[in-house]
Amino acid sequence: MQREYEQLRRRFPRFCGCDTCRGDVLVYALNRLSPHYVSTHQGEVLTELSLTSDQERAKLDVVLLEGLSKVGLAPRCGAKPVQVV
Ligand SMILES: [Zn+2]
């Protein structure tokens, strides 16, 4: 999942991409994919979430993209908001 994020991020250089924004995007995506995991073991799930099919990968790309867009428009870290996507 983090690898997917890095790949997407390279396509959108205007996105801040600091640790805070990165975490927000990953949590956003994870919330969309598996809401019940996030509230319990955030860090562990982020690395354990496995992509077992092309369909799941495609879905992950979509939610990561949404996350990049949302976080880019309102970064919590104080970076300038940008239209990322
Ligand atoms: Zn940031």
C-alpha cells in the first residue's frame, strides 16, 4: 500500500508529501477500504493490508487518488493548499 502511494505521489509533484500528509492520505484510503481496522491498529494494518487482486489494486489507486486530492486541498501540516489532481 505504501508502495502504491509512492508511485501515485510521483505523478503529482505538487502534493506536499510530508509525513503528516502522507499519513493522512494512507489513513483516508484505509478508512475507505476497511473502516474497522483503522481505529484499532493503524500502523500495523497499513503495512499488512495486502492486495490480492487487480481489482483491489485498482480500488486502492482510486481511494489513494481521492486522498491525495482531499489532503492536497487542505493539508494539516500547514503547507499551501493545492489542486493536486
Ligand atoms: Zn504536508
